[in-house]
Amino acid sequence: MFKGLSAFPLTPLNASGIDEKAFLNILKRLTDAQVDSLGILGSTGSYAYFTREQRKRIATLAVQHADNIPVMVSIGAISTDEVLRLADDAQQAGASALLLPAVSYQKLNDEEVFGFYQDVSRHVSLPICVYDNPGTTHTVFSDALHARIATLPHIASIKIPGVPADIAAATERVQALRADFPARVSIGVSGDAFAGAGLIAGCDLWYSVCGGLFPRTAKAITDAAMAGDFASVAAQAQRLAPLWALFTRHGGSLRVIAAAASNLGLAEMDCLPRPLRPLAAAEAAEVHKVIVGLELGE
Amino acid sequence: MFKGLSAFPLTPLNASGIDEKAFLNILKRLTDAQVDSLGILGSTGSYAYFTREQRKRIATLAVQHADNIPVMVSIGAISTDEVLRLADDAQQAGASALLLPAVSYQKLNDEEVFGFYQDVSRHVSLPICVYDNPGTTHTVFSDALHARIATLPHIASIKIPGVPADIAAATERVQALRADFPARVSIGVSGDAFAGAGLIAGCDLWYSVCGGLFPRTAKAITDAAMAGDFASVAAQAQRLAPLWALFTRHGGSLRVIAAAASNLGLAEMDCLPRPLRPLAAAEAAEVHKVIVGLELGE
């Protein structure tokens, strides 16, 4: 399952709580587009803001409606005990893999990060994808730490936060990581603006925010990469530069994707969990203009 | 209650979960020393690692054993909904005040931070202390944002992350903050290494990690400050420099204070919630040497 396009959908809210109908509508776009895997309750799916019960419910719904596409569920939490409970829940819900961030409150040292992955990997029976995103978890992985974690049982993939924009440098980076890992461990690029370079540089898959709302657009890029047509990957990724620019301008992809989902009638305008807030009307209008200009409505 | 020494105790664990006996033993040192207030489930009390039920239990125990000293309880969480539930729990447990961090997963913008404090302040009936500690919450407050939040109902104190070491600069800093706030809002210094400078510069109180384990030592400093004996404050704070140096060396105060509590027989060696881990034996021995050298056993 750790190849091609892994699509990370929103978990939209409405005034009563999780908007299950909107979630299932967004999910249907992903199954219709036959993405390679679903990344449920990722950062884009706002896992960190939900209760254990809400997370179990969403994981269960996703598996029920996944149309046999493998479902990966994030089990991130600040406390290891809570992570182990979430792992049990995700396994019971029928997930195919677990996405595991090392979310920090007190900054973790390397021994603590390794010990955390060891404790969780001993507890679970499903493949684990290591989630490396210092922007949200504030945990920084050295290459040596990544290599140590990759030797643990169940570790099947690493979600890296990006690669250098320069293709030669990106290739060197991905090759260096690959040399450190067992062959069974796939490398997936995230940070959508880096996806083109990451795929050209040899990443096995794209852990994609864009693919969670615009799966056909994202899948055309991963399909080209899997076929070795790197000129097409570069051209398609470059075409989306105005979308990546919006992500940068609004402190990340989440508020932009939420506004885009709302623009497309797929979620309410105010669909993010508090304390997060939707973009202002003028900003949302600008998102709409970019979506229309790039013909992302699908 | 927002004056003098606010002492922040550990919430120690053992193999079965929260070590209530150890917690109550540490709490007794603080009530015996007649600290001015108790900061329960602060960062030192590991609030971010516990379930709602564990937090309610600890808050209840603390109020029952506080010997009429006012108890402030942290209600921090990533989700606003959870913070509101924790506020209800703390109020029902009999807390006298609420400590409110803006814990972030997605980085919050100023409107979101203000909206968060507004939502919580509208919901609660107790005084709120604004918790400003970017090192753990990754939320940065500008002075303008602090001033805006301070106008909200129930805001009674601000816990600042430190002051410049230079007394003139520290005084200027505290005066600038005070000019921005209504008179009802007290200013408390945290970051124990800054406590002496902060108190001399005019802070109303010390939100103290050191005071959560060594209350007599910390209270002698705040008593001197309240009496205007700033030479004594400076000398006493300077004497503790080896302790502050350990905090710096070990990425913050928590693992050092946990080792010190264990050294004193007040908690098990492995008393922090996973993924956090105790200091190595050699490091804990060094902590012991400093504690003995400074005669902090009390």
C-alpha cells in the first residue's frame, strides 16, 4: 500500500460536531479516483483535536466506505499510553496501517523518541509509517535516529517533511535516506510543494494534502512518476505553484484546503476544530479564484 | 492569591499509574511551607500527558489536601472543546483559579489565540491566569496580543516566560507590560533562572518549579521580594545558579526536578509519563550532588 498516492482528507466539522456526511462525500471523491491509500485523521484530518471516541468513529466510517482501498489511521498523541489505546482502536476499526507522529509537549530527546517508537512497535500488529513533521510535532529526527527507528518491527514507511527543490540535491537526499533503511521501508514525500521534486528524486509515494481534496490532479502526478515520466511530473507540479503559494501565505495547507472544500460545497465554511478558524471571506475568495484558475474542481 | 510564591509540584507516576501517595507527600511540603498558591497540573505537573479523568482526580485530591491554600489548575489542551470540559472539571473539583495555555498543534495566528481566550473566558466563572510559554505550547504572544487578552473577563494574571537578566532591562520590560494591562491583572515570572530578576523588576509573584519541590528555599526569595529586600533576593537567586545550570543542561527543569524528587525519596526514579524518561544514573547523581551542595533537602 505504500506507493503512489496516499490521500489525506479533511475531517470537516459543523455546528453539531463532526460532519460525517461531508466527510463521506470527500472520501467518495478519493475512492472514485482510486487513490492508492487513504491517510485518515492525519494532520489535515485534525486528529490532534478529537477525542478518542471521535477518532474511533471516523476510523470505522473510513474503513466501511474505503471501497477496499487500504486505510492508514494516525494514532498520534502526547502521551504514550494514549497512543497505545488509539492503536488498539484503529486496529479494531479495521485499519491497514498506522501513522505514528512523535507529538511533543516537553521537547523529546533522541532516546525518548526511539523509546516511544519501540514501545508502540512492540504493542501493535499493523505496519507503521513514521511521521516526521517538526512543524506540528516539534520533534526533529536526525538521519541516525531515523535509521535506528527503521530497524524496529512493523516500521514500513517514513513520511518525510520535504526534499530540496533542486532535483540533484533531492536525489542525493533520498538516496542517503534509503541507504540508511532496510529495503522494506518505503519513503514518502509530504509538504505538497516538494512532491514533484520528491517523486522525481525517487520517493515511493506522495503523502498528499492536495490529493485528499483533488485526487485526480494528484494521482495524475503520481501516475506519471510511477511510469517514469518525470518531465510530466515536473510540469504538472509546477502548474500547481499558485496553490503551493497559498499554503505558504496562510501558515500551511489546512486552512486553505478547508476553504477550498467549502468553495466546492463539500464542507461548511467554518469546518475546522476550534481554536482553528476559517480564512476571512476575502482570503477564501482568493482561494476560490486559484481553484477555478487551475481547474481543480474536477 | 496571585502574589508571592505559586508552587508547581510534580505529578509523579509509578508502574501502576499516578503515584497518589507520592503526590500527596510532595503537596504536604508545600502546605507545610505555607506557599501562597498551588499550581497543580502545570507543565511540571505533566498535565498534557494525562486523561481527563486523571486530571479531575488530581485536581480533586489537591483541593482536598491544600490546607486552604488556593489551588490553580491547568486546563490546557489542543482542542477548545476539551479545554471547556477540563474547565468544568476543575471548577467542580473546587479549584480557585485556572491556568490557561494556548497549546498548539497547527500553529495559531493571533486571531485564533485571542478567539480561544475569549471562548474560554466566556465559559468559566473562575479567575484565569494566561500561560505564556512558547517552549512547550509553541504559541508566541506579542505584547499587543497580551494586552488584548488582558481585557477579557476573568483574566487575573499573566505568567510570563522570563525577563532579561539585566535588572534595568527587566524593570523596563515589566513596566511596559504593566502599562498595557488593567490594574487587576498581576504579572508572574516563570523560568526559575529569571525569578530573581523578575521579582526585583516588579513582578507580583513567582510561578515556580523550584518552589514545587523546595518551597522553603523559594519562599525565602519571594518573602524577601515582598519585603523589598532586593539585595537578599539577588543573593539567594544567585546562590541557586548550579540548579539553574542543570535545568539548562537537561533541556528544561522537569527531568531534573523528577530526579531530585527521587533523590529525596519523594518519588520513584522513573516517575515521568512516557514518552518522557528519567535522567541516566550518572546525571541523576550529579543532580543529587547539587541538591546536597545547596542544602535544598530542607
